Amino acid sequence: MALVSSLFEILQRPRIGDVIVELIMFMAPLWIAVFVGVLLGWAWKPKWANLGSRDLFQNSSSASASASPSSLSIGFSSIPSLNSLKLPLPSCVSWIADNGFQRETSSDSVPPSISKSDCSSSQLKREGSVVTVDDIEHLCQLVEEKDGGPAWIQMMQRSTPNMYYQAWRRDPETGPPQYRSRTVYEDITPELVRDFFWDDDFRSKWDDMLLHAETLEECSTTGTMIVQWVRKFPFFCSDREYIIGRRIWELGRSYYCVTKGVPFPSVPRRSKPRRVDLYYSSWCIRAVESKRVDGQLTACEVLLFHHEDMGIPWEITKLGVRQGMWGAVKKIDPGLRAYQRERASGAPLSRGAFMAQVNTKVGADYLRSLESTKSDLSEVETLDSSEKRLGRNIPKFLVVGGAIVLACSLDRGLLTKAVIFGVARRFAKIGRRL
């Protein structure tokens, strides 16, 4: 009661300036405590957190290496970058163990440049061990919902005049949440969308979190690229580094694009930016019938599958993704339309867009052979009320505070833009209600 009465007395001050000054003094101890807590969380990075996540990652990778493609349950995708050659996570996880990586203490935001090399016989041999037919098979199984994973839970359905969007999530028994989305863009070709996601030079014009992008290796025979990204994050999170392997398979006018995190010893680990290891982001791009003109294949469908280990409790990440996903997704369309106009103007192709056109072709007979291993389609569910009630039972100040402290102390994986701004937006709503 004393706290309430003191606050009431402050609000009764005759001048607004006095009220503001008194409120600042009233809240100062709280803000000092928060600031000290953030600093402590930033400074205290327990070794057991890093070791635990690394051991879990290595154990899961060794188990997945022996699993058949049909039994693999992989996630959803975000944006092209990551692993060197293969798509699916399980078949590449065992290749990502970081025991052999060196660590440096330099805190530079952008790691040193590595000279780009063309495709050599040794590189082709290495690529064969990283990206295999298992990758395209697994992605096809994800697209057809025949991978044997858990049921997909529908999260949202949104639309704009030029875009239609749906998103799902599922929670495997082990590993981070997996996401699946379906986006339909009107009046655009699959080839242009494919080039758009591969074009790192143009990405900096619409992706405001991309700090650095560089091609480390490329193969003009297979179209495989290994690229390095550094993405910037808010002050309470260190920047993130990605070593991304990517490759495209073509079936007619359908494009199966695989990106994932891969090891690359030539770029040693550094304390900052932090490297993201467990990352899978792959999609299928194909022409579909327009909602505007019946029977015309003038729209483009993008099926995206993505998952990553962010290094924070998964319930926190799911909250952030649910709140911030649509805000992040709808910003892609303006960038895509700007890219469409630039290409229409006759602008020369960037190296990334050129490499996007070097695809590995597969036949329809091959994909039909995959259908012989049919399993029942995964059931699509909607979020039930019990999950929503569970979220309400958690004190919201604990959710927000836990997100900030854990982001600072367990600062390990990629905090995507959807998570960061989703939690921030939820925090703002709580403040307004208070």
C-alpha cells in the first residue's frame, strides 16, 4: 500500500514536469537493478551451457548419420545461406561437429576474408560427402509431408494484395522447434524468386540485419556455393556468423533449394561474432495458379522448411516467432518487387544470381520413385486452447526478463529477427496494459 500511495502522491503534483521528475526518481532503483542484471548476465557465460549444447549437438548428429532418409525429421527454412552442399539436417549434422575448429579471441565483427576458389577435383570429392541424393530426397519428403515427422500445427494465415502466407510449427522429440511456411507471390516467375534469394549483393538492400556476405568457395559444375554471412543483432546479443553451404536441384520449373550450416576450417571460430552451427533452411520454389486469373500459372509458391538451435529455451523462441513472424515476412515482398524492377531494367546479374542458374537437374521419374515409400500425410492441426492457456499462466514479466537474461548469458545460437522483435513487441504490449 505504501508503494501505491507514493505513486498516487506523485501523480497529484500540480505540474507535469514535477510528475515526470518524480517518476524518474521513483523508477531509478528498478532500472539500476535491471541494468546491473543485464551486465551480470552479459559477463557470466557459464561453461556448462556451451559444453552441454555442444555435446547434445554432437550426440544427435552421430545418431542422425545412421538414420534412413525416410525416418529423418527435419525442419523448416529461412533464407539461403549455410551449409556447403547437402540439404537435410540429419545427414549433415554429423559433419558439423566442431571439435576440429580453432578458436580466436579477436572481437572483430567481420572475420578475415578467404579467397574464393573455383571447383576442383578435391572440392568435388568433398562436396560428394556433404550434399548427396539423400538431401534432395529428404526435401522432397518434407514438401510432400511424407518425412514421418510429427504433425504440423497451423500458426497463422495472412495475405496482402500481392502475397498469401501460411505458417506451421511442429515439435520433434529432440531438437529445436521446426517451422514450415507456404508463401504465394503474384505476378512473378520461379526463376526470379530463386535468383532473388541467392543474390547476396542485392540482399543488403532489403535485409537490414545482413552485415557482411562473402563467397568462400563455388563450383561452376554443380552450382554449389559456400558463403559466409555475418548478421547484426541488438546490443544485448553478439553478432552471428554463418558458414553456409547451398545448392539447387531443378525439376522442370520447380527448384529445390538447400541451405544449411557447414564446417569450414579455413575460417576459424572467433569469440565474436558467434558462429551458428545447427541451422537448416531449405525450400521448394514452383509456379502455381494465380488467385487473380483462373488457370494461369503466373504466381510463384515458396515452401520453406526451417529450424535452428538458438541457444535459448524453446518456449521463449516459440513465443517470439509467433509474435514477430508476420512482421518479418511481409517485409520480403517489397524487396522482391524492387529486385523484379531492377532485373526488368536490364541490370547485369550478380555472381550469386548467376550461380543460382547452375542447377542439378532431376527427372520426374526419380521423384515418382520416392512416392513408392508413401506414408500417411501428416495431420495438420490448429493451435489448441490448452497451449494458449499454458502461455497465459506464465507471468509475463518472467517471460520477458528470462528472454533478456538468457539471450545474454546463454548467447549461443541465432536469435532471428522474428524472435527479437516478437519478444520486444510483446514487452511493449505488456507495458501499455500496465
